[in-house]
Amino acid sequence: MADLQDELVALRAQMAALSARLYRVEQRLGLNSETPSASPDAERQARLPRVSPFPSPPEARTDEPVPISPPALSFSVVHEEPREELEGQIGKLWLNRIGIIAILTGVSYFIKYAFDNGWIGPAGRIALGLLAGIGLIFWSERFRARGHAPFSYSLKAVGIGTLYLSLWGAFQVYHLVPSAAAFVAMILVTAATMTLALTQDAEVLAAFAMIGGFSTPLLLSTGENHEIVLFSYVCLLDVAMLAVAQAKPWRRLLVGSFTGTAILYLGWFAEYYSKDQRLVTTLFTLVFAAIFAAIPLLTALTGSRWHAGVSITLTLLPLVNAGAVFLCLNAMYDNETLTWFALGLAAAYLVLSSRFKRRVGSQPDVVEIINLLHVAIALAFITIAIPLKLNSHWITLGWLVESAVLLYISVRTKTNFLRYFAAVTLSLGIVRLLVWDNFRVTRLIFNARFATYLVAIAILAGIVAAANRFAREQELPAVRLASILLNLLALIALTLEASGFFQRQIGQLRQAHDQTAATFHQINLARNFSYSLIWLAYGAGLMMFGFQRRSALVRWQALVLIAFTIGKVFLYDVSELQQGYRIVSFIALGAVLMGISYIYHRDWLRLGASASAKSTEAPTA
């Protein structure tokens, strides 16, 4: 007993010496450290008799080296970490998984071999398999109790797989039990496995239960159509997995649940679906969609446990779910009915997005991302619904109006991300207007084509007008692009009106059987002259507007348009137009150019003063 006390005294003395040395090292390195105060242990050590079996009892001296582990040892451990980590992964994980597969494969070969050789009767083989599976599960608990939980779960995987294979053999191979009995037995195995997962807090066991649950319909398939039974079972399984993910932080299991549901649904649909089953199939499709759409409502809106950022289950799965349900409905209904489904889904996702902000205990940044994601899905459905319901230029008008509404909502609610969706729908409308739409125009100006162009021009003009108040710095390039597109669409609209007017005159001449070449030539000359006149007048007006607003961007657009018109007049009009049109073209062009030049010479915008100010500032910069 005295020896133990003496050794304890020596150990305390060594600790005091090490603390003093550490303090001195920190002081030399400039680290802030509190002066080591005498601990109660040190005080007790001072009162105890200094008797020790060691040849050199530690003294209060701290300048003598105390034997400690050499630093080189720690460096060697650091260098060995990657090798040990890789080796541990191979030994603990991959070899384990391969061993599970090998054992299950061997069990299946044994069952087949025993069947081929008649060693054991069918009932005996199945009983042996069931007993072996149950025995493995109970045996695995001994390893878990000793702290070898991963290996215990591996044995459970073998045992659970053996149970499923034995029940499959009892029904499919030996026909010992009816399908209903085998089905109930597999459900019991799945439920027992999930119970083990919850009681032992083992996500891997929950994954085994999920795989077994979705494999049950495949293992017990009879080749007959049992839609209601199959989809009811899958719905219950999905609800169970959702409840587990709500109780435990196991959200990624829902990805497997969605995958299993999709496999069973597509397999049944490809084999058995017919139009007379459409109502029931639609009902189950919407139920599946609702279950997976409820994931953000019922699980924690927190970041991922496995990587930095938002959980893939909360972001990617809602997108895939929305696209999958729409594709399923698209395979069953025509465009007229599909439009209402799209609008209904849009409304549902908007309602979901409004519910997320009421969640308590969630991370604000995750809530914001999930909310915006569901709003984006709703807008996508609205954008899809427009071409499904409308035809020809009404689709273009729908997209243009949708973009204007989104811009208005983004400004009023200060929801900046809506501006990106507005830009997408506006781009769709403009591209369709320029490339796709084919109008039948019978009158000048007052027609559907010009009205559609005016809507697009008005939206672009609104963007440019509101930019000074609401646009952010990074959005200014988009505003400049909107200004250019505005003038480009206006020029295209006016040019198309002129072209259509003269084209209708040519059509009237053909109906009147007036096929004289001179008449057609006169109309073509007038059409070409009208182009020059429109472009020149628009360029002059644009230049005046640029002077009035003191906008260099507008003035540069006017200069480019006027330069293009100059090229047309000198290169085309001089050779193609008649003498009268040629005279008017050149005089009008010269008058406009002289007027613009006069304004620049008068320097009403004080451009010369700005240039001289810059030149005087340059040397001092």
C-alpha cells in the first residue's frame, strides 16, 4: 500500500514539472497563458512525505528534462494515417460487404444443390433456412454487446437475407405456402428489421428493412395484375419510411424509398396499364407525389449530415418528384386535361412554399432555399400550362404577361430571385415571337402581330424605366440589353408592317390578274424606300430621345442605326431606286445627318467640356 502511495506522489511531481515546462514554452512562444497555479493535488503532494522507489525523485526543478515520448513518434503516426484509413476501409467495409454477398450466394447455391440432390425435403430445406436466418440474427447480438456493432449488422444482413430467400423459396420454388401467407411473413420480417433499427438506432438496419420491403412484391410476383394491392402496399411502405425519417435523422432513406416506388410503378405501368385503369392509377400517382412532397414539411429543415450545404433529399428530391408526377400524368392525359393538372400542381407547390416559413427550429438559410425551390417549381408548372392550353401567338402573350407579373411581384415583395424566372419567361416569349409565331395579317397596325410586339416592347420599356429605382448593380447589363432589345423589336415590328402592307398590295394585283412587271417593280421600289424612311425616322427620333435623356447608350444605338441606313442608301438605294425615291432618300438622309451634326457642334450636352475635364485629370491620376 505504501509503494502505491509513493508511486502516486512521484506521478504527481512529474505532472507538476510538466505543467511548469509547458508554461515556460508558452511564454517563450508569446502565447497567452495563465500562470499555473498550485492545484489541490500539488498542495497535497507537498504535504506528503517524499518517499519514492525511483532513483531520482522529481524535484521542483523544471530545467531538467523530463522523459516524454519523442516528437518523431507523432510524425510517424501522421504519415501512417492515410494508409491505415485505406486499409481499414478495405478490411472493415469492402471485405465485409463482399463476404455478405458471398454468403448469400452460397446459401442460394446450397438450396438449389440440396433441391437437385434430394438431400432434404422441401419443407425441411425451408425450415432450415428460416432457422439459420433467425439464428444468425440472435448470434449477431453477442458481437454488438461486445462493441462490434458494424460486424453485428453484417451478420444481421445475412440473416435477414436468408429469411427473405427462404420465404421466396417456400412460395415460388416449392409452393409450400400460398402467396398471401408468404406476403404476410415477409411483411413481418420487414417490420421486425425496422423495429431492430429503431431500438438499436441503426440506420443501416433501416436500409435493410427498406430494401426487403420493396423487394417483397418482386419476390412474390405471380404475373397477375393486382394494382390496388400493390400500390396500397407501396403507399404504406412510403408512409412508414417517412415516419421513420421524421423520428430519426435518416432523411437519405427517403431517396431509396422514392427509387423503389419508381421502379415498382414503372414496372407495373409498362406491363399492365390500360386506359380503363386511368382513374385509379391517377389517384395513386397523386398520393405518391403527395407523400414525397410532404418530406420538407415533416422532416427537419437542416443542412446535410454528410456534406457541406443543403441536404440533397430536401432539394433534388422535390424537383425529381415534381417532374416524375407530371410525366406520369402526361402519359395518361391529353393537353387539355394536363393543363389543369399543371395549374393544380402549381397551386399545391405555392401552398407548400408558404408553409415552410412557419417551421420552428429550422435553419433560416435552409428554409429560404427550400421555399424558393418550391416557388420555382410552381412557376415552372405555370409556364408549362400556358402552351398546353393556348395556341399560336396566345402562348407568346401568356409568357410575356407572366414575365410582367413575376417582375411586379418581385418588386413588390422584394423577392429578387423571381426576376430570374421573369427573365426566362420573357426570353421564351421574345424568341417565340421572333422565330416561331406565324401571323395572318390583313390590316395595317391594328392586328395581332403588332399588338404582340407592343406587349413585348411595353414590358422591356417598363424594365428600363424602373431600373433607376429597383435594379441592382449586377443587373445593369441586363437593363442595357433590354434597352437594345426594345429598339430592335420596335424596328422589326415597323418593318414587318411596311413589308406586309406592300405584300398585300401584290396579292391584290395577283387576284385582279394584273401581272405586269412594271407594277410589281413599282411596289418593290416603294417597299424598299419605306424601309430607309422608317429606319431613318426611327434613328432620328432615337437620337432626339438620347439627347433629351442625356443617355449615351441610346445615342449610340441611334448612331449605329443611322450608320446602317447610310450604308443602305449609298450601296443599295443609289442603284435600285428610281430617280424620285433616290432624291428623297439622299435629301432626307442629309437633312437628318446635318441636324444631328448641328446638335453635336452646339455641344448642348457639353460633351467637349467633359472630354477636356478628363484630359486635365489624366496627368494627375
